[in-house]
Amino acid sequence: MRYHNITKDDILNGDGLRVVLWTAGCTHACKGCQNPLTWDPKGGLDFDELSKKEIFEQLELSYVDGITLSGGDPLHPNNITVITALVKEIRLKYPNKTIWLYTGNLWREIKEQELVRYVDVIVDGRFEEDKMDNSLRWKGSYNQQVIDVKESLRIGKVVLHSED
């Protein structure tokens, strides 16, 4: 897997103060995407042990609420294996930290994937420029959903994450 950046002290990409991993690789190619440089799965840097250590050092900080995985698309075929192992390890090591994941895929397409069991919130759906709304919290266009994963899995239908 490759990635473009690890952002620290982020307050825009999920609830609370977060560390964000910006993965490389996206096949959605949404018109008006804010991160087209992340589309190339061969772009960026190798995600190695030092990269992982940098994330874990941030998650050790008591004031960091969790991690957000974005990109690109963390669920790009080049990323899915590493991302699944990463979220599983984070869930085990940091059970009180939240894990958010942004993907252009839809909930119905990914809800059976293993990694979903370790994630708290998924923002699903492609960014659609004609549905863009800058007043939306945690998403770029109103077709996207901010999904409470655990509750959605529990009751078997989509439950939206509270925006309180």
C-alpha cells in the first residue's frame, strides 16, 4: 500500500481531534474531487513500519480521539489488505479510539467486508459535484452518508451517525 500523508491534529475529517491517513489509489475519479493527486495507486510513499509507528504514536496521545482513513480510497484493491490489518490492530490496541473511513463505495457494497467490524463510522458514496454543499458536516455532497457502523450492523439497516 502507498499513502500521501499522515495529518496530525485534524478536526475536519471526523468527530474530535484525529490523525488522518491519506491513502493512494482511487478508481472513482469524482469530478471536483478535493484530492485528485491521490488517485494514482503508485503515487505517494510506501506505507511501512515507520509510517505505522507514526500513526500509533499519535493514537497514544490521550487527547487524540481516533484515526480517519481517507484518500484516494482506503478500499482501493491495492489498499484493502493493509487497511484491514491496520484497523484490526488499532481496534485491539486502542479500543477507546474511534476509527472513521471515507470511501467512494456504497454501504451495501462493503458491509460484508471484514474491516467493517473494526470501524466506527463510514462515510460512503462518491463525491458528486452537483450535490456539493459546504455546510454539510463530515461529507462533501448530500448523496453521501455518515454511517454509524456498529448500530447499522446490529439492526441490519443503515443508521446515520449523530452530528451533535
